[in-house]
Amino acid sequence: IISKYKGKAVIVDFWATWCTPCMEAMKENKKVKSEMQDKNVAFVYITNGSSPREFWDEKIKMIGGEQYYLTNDEWEYVMNSFGFTGIPSYLFYDTKGVMKNKITGYPGAEEMQKMIELLL
């Protein structure tokens, strides 16, 4: 997924439609995404089968960005690979495709923007 955005900073957001903190973070993060619109940043969203497909299809229309719907096995593999135990969780890649940060829990819009700017 990251190689698809060569030369861009990439923020990967692991979320689910039923996750209230995930949905609140996305609302709060709209301003950050808007401010980063003209910058070299890609926003990627990943969820799994715990999110009902029809509900997910509706939600992603409002969220935007690049969306991926993983099987439960794929989700478990990815979450274990990065040591995540909950959502929302985030991966931050710089413009060279190097992972610079990973966190669980939304840090707030101001902190999120700072972390993204450090990638550029």
C-alpha cells in the first residue's frame, strides 16, 4: 500500500464503523486533512469484516481517502505485525516510505498535524 504513494507522506488509519473513538477522530481530523490537501500527503484507511460492508460503503463516502476492507485474517496479521491491540491506530510514513511513528488512540488534531508535518 505504501509503495503506491511513492514520494508522499502516508498516514494509515486503522478503524471500524462501530468504533466511536474512530468516528470522532475522523470528524476532528477533517480540518487537518483539509489543511494538508495541497501538501504531499495521502490518507489511507483500513478496516475489516467487523464493519458491516453496507454501512462501511456509506461511511467511506464521507471519509474520503484511500479505503481498504481486509478479511479478518488479513486484519489480524497486520495488527499483530505492528503490535496494535486496539483502534484507532495509526502508522506514519515519510516521503521516502519509511515508517516514522505508530500510535494507538487519536492524539487530537493539533498533535496529528504536527506529526504529519514532521514527515514532509
